[in-house]
Amino acid sequence: EVQLLESGGGLVQPGGSLRLSCAASGFTFSTYAMTWVRQAPGKGLEWVSVISGSGGSTHYADSVKGRFTISRDNSQNTLYLQMNSLRAEDTALYYCAKVKDYYASGSYPDCWGQGTLVTVSS
Amino acid sequence: DIQMTQSPSSLSASVGDRVTITCQASQDISNYLNWYQQKPGKAPKLLIYDASNLETGVPSRFSGSGSGTDFTFTISSLQPEDIATYYCQQYDNLPQTFGQGTKLEIK
């Protein structure tokens, strides 16, 4: 059974940084791309970033490009999202999700974690 | 970016009703369209992939159709456990984009 457990969320001041982690189990982690999707309180879903199975290919939403960095450690079955220069509009529940295939594009999330809440406020 | 326009934004129906949600893409996305269900306080769950394929384990009362720019999601006979918000999502182009969601309630 696929299990994804996010951690690292919390309260941070505007301009601050956080690193989210997602521990994966139940599947061969390195053979699947992984993605982050966020949901602001009471709002819809927003795709944030995706990384290929090897970690060699990454893509970002324009809203986070240059501020967020997605990475993965296939030896530890863990996905990361380094978030810098945080803004109030980054406040959201951040979901990590397994992608259906190996490649970063042309596929979609098929299993989701329960999310970790990031609140950006002074 | 590809815009996904979903309607209605909310819907109230009775148990046993047939429920239909539509999703329109701002450009041709072929069949690269999924439907997700999100129950209150829970993570999204994939129901339909590639516009019309039922994900393993999903009840057959859920179905999807369409291609190009116009897509439909149907629940053939609404059950109490189907109370949720439903989202369409395109993955033809990055960034992947979602519809704004349809909140389904029981009448």
C-alpha cells in the first residue's frame, strides 16, 4: 500500500524559509515522479512542482519559480520542498503526491498524502 | 496556462439522483483529463483518469466522458458517501491546472 507522510509545516514569518519533507513507502520510490500540490484554506487545488524519478528533471509553477526548490533522496525514499522568501499567499496545506509514471511531464498524481500546513504570517 | 472551467460550482441532489458535472478546457487537451474527489478534511482521491477510465477500486457508478475541450463527470446514482468536492485536472501541459471544484451536497 502506498503511504506518503508529509512533515515540516508550521508558522513562519513573511520572507522566511521552510523545508517540507514527504516520506514514501509501499512502492519503488525511484521509479516514479513526485509532485507537490497546495490548497489555500477554503480554496481549490494548485499544482506547485514536479520532479522526475531520477531527480534530473524539475518543473515549477510561475508563482513559486525562483523561490521553491523540489528535490528527492531516492536512498531515503524522501521528497523535499525547500521554500524560501515565503509570502502570505503561500499559506496553504501542501500535499505530496506520487505521479503515475517516471517522467516529470505528461503524467498525473495518483496517490496523495494527507498534507502539511504552512502558515505565513507575522 | 490552460484554464479549466468547471460547472456548477455547487450542486444539491437527492440520494439516487443522477449527477453531472462539466469541465471545459481553454484549449484542446485531447483526453489528458482526470477527475478527483475530495471529502472534507481529506486528501484528493483519483476517480477517473484519461477522461473516461475508472481508477482501480472506484465504484462503477462514477464515469467520465469527453475529449478535446469538453468533458463530463457523472454519478449514476448518488450515494450519501459521495458528499465531497470534485475537481477536474488537465495534465496535457505544464503547469497542470485544476477546475475550481464542484461542491456536492445531499438535498
